[in-house]
Amino acid sequence: MCISLGKVNYRGITLRLKLEGRFVVAIEKQMNLFWENRFLYEPKDLRVKYVDPNNSKNRTYWPDFYDVGRKIVYEIKHVGRAYTPLQDAKQAAFELEHPDKHYVLLTEREVSLLEKEADGVTRG
């Protein structure tokens, strides 16, 4: 994993947060797969329109990761940005437009738990 300007480059894909890189590494260990074979990063076909509650402007949102096989969307946020009216608006818009997909919000705490579980899997 190569880090520059706050972004993470992992196998040629630029992730926006180091926390997203940690999520990817944990998922690969836990599921024993290359994440790009099953996950999409910022899938544009899942984008939705929402109204920003801070300024009432129309915005576009797309989730961080989509597990194609399980139809699960993962949004990775630092805890300070996770539980806000803005995040609530994005999630509500997504769930309304894509009721067949399960939405999961992960913060540092949940990613750390995934890492611990993944380490247990790789150690046997």
C-alpha cells in the first residue's frame, strides 16, 4: 500500500482514505480473495441524488464499496463524519433508490474489529 497526499494507492486503485485501505486489506485476509474480484470501488452506477441538509443544495452520492456477490454497500467514514445529518441524508437517499441493497456504515472501530478477525483467520 503506497500512501501519498492522504490517499492510498492499492494495486493501482486510488482510495480516498487510509481507513479504506485498511478495510480492503482486512476483507482480503478474511475472505481469502482479491477485493477487486468481488468488490467495486465507488460504483458510479449506484449513485443517487440527495439534498444536502447543510445548505439545501442538490448533490450526488455514491458509496465507497459494493460487494457484488452479497449486494452489500459499505460506506467507510471516520467517526466524526459518520453520524451526521449529511451522512443520514446520503444513506436515506441510497436506501430509497436501492432497496434491494444492504447499506453498512463502518467507522474506525468496525474496521479495527475486521482487522482483528482477519488476523485470527490468517493465523489459523
